[in-house]
Amino acid sequence: MSLVKDVFQINGSSYGGVLDKDGFICGCEFEIESVKTHIDHPSIVVVEDHSLRNSGYEYKTRPSTYEETLELFDYLHKNLKVGPEPFSHRTSIHVHVNVRNLPVATVRQMVLTYALLEPLFFKFVGPEREHNIFCVPLSFTTMPSLYKKDIKFMHGAWHKYTAFNILPLGLGKNSEQGLGTIEFRHLYGTNKREVFQTWLLALKQLYDFFNKNRDFDVAEALEKGTNAAELAMDIVPALAAKSTYSEINKLCQDTVLDVKLSVGGLAK
């Protein structure tokens, strides 16, 4: 099966081979305002971000495991000196999940499954993020019309400011470097560990499911009678635990239809 790193011609890594290891690896971008003093850590890069206000900066973490990412989150918020309002509607947390070692067919199924369960992701982050122009739900866009296509075609027609962004998979329209990642732009800026940990766990669960079940086909699962709640409980239990069985099925009734319409396109 063709892997993402081969199809999108991702050559090498400047991170000592960590991105070629099996398992969940991610990099985060933490946007924070009212910064008083910076931190110095070998795994965190400080970047100016002109979309932020009041001495706002973006803190990027090097590719790390789930446990390492939580440690970096703790270090950042324990040691960074900020003013009284470090988080606003302008700040968010973006998580890039490494999928370069997954088959492109598996990543297509991950896209479809995320699309089906998208309402659960937005229920967690809240309505303000759902209506943020830099974090647009797929169901608010024309992206569902691409679900029948293969991942390469999807990538060429994708929009950067969708909450679930596949453009970092490969070379972009403006020659951005291909990273072999999928970017999750949903989460608001926060220093609350339990919020970030639950969010990161859900992303890890999504990745782990597809890493272990590379032949999974969500449309086939729906055809066999599996419903959205059953899928959510198997794939992202950290998010499913926030809703009842019936609530999940109601939340996802429209997105289930979007994914069912993907049948008839490419099987993988």
C-alpha cells in the first residue's frame, strides 16, 4: 500500500528520525497573548505572530509523543510569564498529527471518519470556535463534495482554514513545505491542563485506531448497520464520553449522510 510520505514525496526529517517511528507523534502551536517574558527550551520555538495582540507569540513544539507533548504543555505554562488576559478569541492551539507512515487509503478513511464525527469535536471546543473563520467545520464548506475522491485530489482542492486541515500532508499551492501531517485547528487558547489533555487524547485515539486498523472502511461499517455512537465510542472515546448514545447519533445525523454519499467514488 502506498504511504503518505511516498505519494507526497516527503524526503527525510530534521528531527533525528522521530517522524519515521511508528506511533502517535505530534507538534503543537500554542498562541498566547500578553507575554511578559519568554522561555528557553530546546523543544519549543518562539515565533512572532502578527495576528495576535499585546505582545502575542506562537510557541511551536518539536515533534513529540503524547506524554512528551503534555510535559511541554506543563513546562510552557508553568514558566511563561503572562499578563492577566493571555487568551482571547484570537488565540488557539493547533496540533499537527504525523501520518506520513500511514497508507494514503487509510488517511482517506481517517478524513471520512473525522467528517462523520466532526460534531463531537466541535461540541468539545464550543460554539465560538465553530463560528471562527479560521477554524471552519467541514460541514460548513464544500469539502463534502470531495469525499468520493482519493486523498491526492482532496489535498489539491482543500481549504487552509478548515478546522481539520489536510494541506500540510504535502507541497502546498504556495510552495509550503509538505510535512506529512494533518492539522487540527479546533482548540481555543488555554492553559488548562485537563482541557488540553482530553483534546490531545482524542487526537491520539483517532490516530491509534487507524494505525491499528489500516483496512477499516467507514462506509462499509455504516452499511453493516454501525451507527455514529458506536463508531465514536470505538474511535474517540474521550469525546464520546461527553455525550449520551442518543445525543451522538442526533449530532451526527447530517454528517453520516455526507459520508454515505461518498460511496460510489474510489473504494479506497
